[in-house]
Amino acid sequence: MQAQYSPTEDAFSRFQYGIKSDETRRKYVKRLELFLDFCKFEGETIREKAENFSKFTKENDAERTTDLILNYMSYHINRAAEKIISKSTVRNFYKPIKLFCDMNSIIFNSKVITRGIPSGSESSNDRIPTRDEILEMLKYTDRRLKAITFTMLSSGIRVGAWEYLKWKNIIPLYNENKKIIAAKIIVYDGEPERYFSFITPEAYHALKEWMDFRSNQGEKISEESWLMRDLWNTGQILVNSKESNLTKGISGVASSPKRADVDSIRMVFNRAWRIQNVRPFTLDMNSKRRHEFKGTHSLRKYFETHALGHMKLLNVKILMGHDIGLDRSYFKPTEKEILDDYLRAVDFLTIKNEAKIQSKINELTEKQDEILAMKLKHEKEMNQIREDMELKFNKILAKVNVAKLK
């Protein structure tokens, strides 16, 4: 659902026109404004600041524009050298500036700028949360949290995908015994980036429980219903109604759902990690806080880490929506082949012990039922053999008695 922008309005509109993803737009706009503020372009809004930057480039030559961007990028390169940010992050501050200039035909020497930007080969040293940390975070009282968490860490979807997900995009998959083994999830449905992934039975049941709860509260649930929506007062006593509503994210009524956007979902996780006192932080050399793992992206990394231990690399990339390049021309697994591969990782993407234990109980129950059925079949066959032998014995005995009478 890309927003519509007229590229003829102004420089900032042309910049927005060049961004496909809502999530990318959010990041690019924020980082572009950091650049405009650093360079002290005046304006009450980012649109006005961007227009003043555009005027500056028209009134000055390419060298002045290059020097302006070079000064800004040098600032971030120094931050990376001081380990305030990672080296791989530096290029992210350049991308929105480059896009703005490209969309507005602004000329500058990009080779000079990129020459000093550190390579992005440095991997992030963020870790993934542990299973126990996730379980502790899930104790936070937001009914949406369990469904969102289980879905993200078992499918690897980005947090931005929630703005597109509807109930129709979740398709349960069953085995020959009519038992749910996974569910297919259609990501970015209706967009060019559309792809599919899978979620665990645990995640599917959490989503189903959430949708059933909404239905019982008076919301009319259909295939077009958004998977994630705003919260409403379900009967709990709120102290200081206005403040509590903002704190708990309660904004509407059950029968009038509003789609939850990326920012609200991020806020749910940030609040849950903080209130449950789960997500620790470290201090860098400048005594700045840095969390050990990301609030939402860590769940995507959790999926990747555990899936790679039990699945083929390219299958994992496909389920994460990664571009596999030329491999796509030669590596074309069927959906069933990817599902079979995914099923090998399901237990390792399942968080709650109860789900794993119940799975084992169900498995043992099925085996016990098979054993009982075989036992009953055996007893039936043995009874039939006994009846046949008794019948034959009686026939022989009757013939013997007849012979004696003669």
C-alpha cells in the first residue's frame, strides 16, 4: 500500500516518490532530516528544509554540494571510528541523501563521497534474545504480544510486514491426520515484493486465539480483517484514563478496529522489554546506552539463526524474502519441498514448552492408538482362529461319534 506522491509538487515529494516501502520511507525521511539539520537549512518542516537544500544546490556548483555532503559523512565516519556507531551503519546515512539528489537531478561527485565510507562487511555484534528472555517478555500484559512474537520469530518477517497482513494471508496446513503442521503466510500481499513464508502451529494458534478474542468482543472478523489492530478497554479498571490509554496503547473500541502501524508495534515491544526488565544494555566508550539486541529485528535474526541450523541456506533466504540473485534461475524448489525443509526446524522455532510437550503427547497418543488398534486386531484374529479350530474339532468329533454308532 505505497502512499501516492506527485513528483511534480516539490523536491521532498520527488524524494518520497522514489521510495517503495513504507518502512524504508520512515527511515529515509528521518535520516534526511538529520542531514538537513546538520547543515542548518532553515524551515519549520522537513519539506521546507529540503526545498532550501534544493535551492542551495541550484545556486552553487557541484563542488560546494559535494563538500557539504562530505562534511556530513566525515562526521559519521568519525563516530564509527570512535565506536559510537558501527562502520556498516555509516552508509545508511548516505543513502537517503543520494536518493534525494538523484530524484531532483542534483549533481555532486559521488565517487569522492563513497571513497571514504567504510565497507559494509562488518557484521553486527547484536545477539539474539534467549528463549527464557522471550518467555519473560511475553508476560507483559498486551494481548497482541504473543501472536506477534510467535509469528515473527517463526517466519522471519520484517516488522513492516504487519501493515499489510490480513487474516486471509494466514493459511493453515494439515497433514493426513488433519493435524495442523504449519501455516503459510503471504507477506506484502498485493505488492511487487510479495512472497510467502511459514509459521509454526504455535504461532497459528496464537493468531487464531487473538482473532477469536476480537470476535467475541464484538468485532466482525472476515478474511479482510487486519491481523493487528489497536487495543480497546476490555473491562479493566483504568487509573487516570488519558495517561493509561496512552501507556497501554488503548485507543479505540472493539467494533471499530484500526490497523496497528509499525510504530505502534515497535512501541509494544519496547515497552514489553523494558517493563519486564529483560533487554539489558551495554555502555560504549562514550558511556552511551546500547542494547544487546534489537527490539523487533532480533526476532527476525532469531528465525534466521535457528532455521539455518536445520534448513538449506537458500530455502531460509526465500522464506525471509531475500533476493537470491542468479541462484533463483537455477534453484527452484517447490513449495512442498520448502515446507518439508521448514518442518525440520519447527521444534526449534517453537518457544513455549507446553506446545512442544503437547506435540510429543499427541505423537505418543497416536502411537499408543496404533498399538491398541494392532492389539485389538490381533485379538480379533486370534479369536477367529480359535472359533475356526473349535468348529473343525467339533466336526471331527461328530464324525468319530457317528463311526462308533455304526
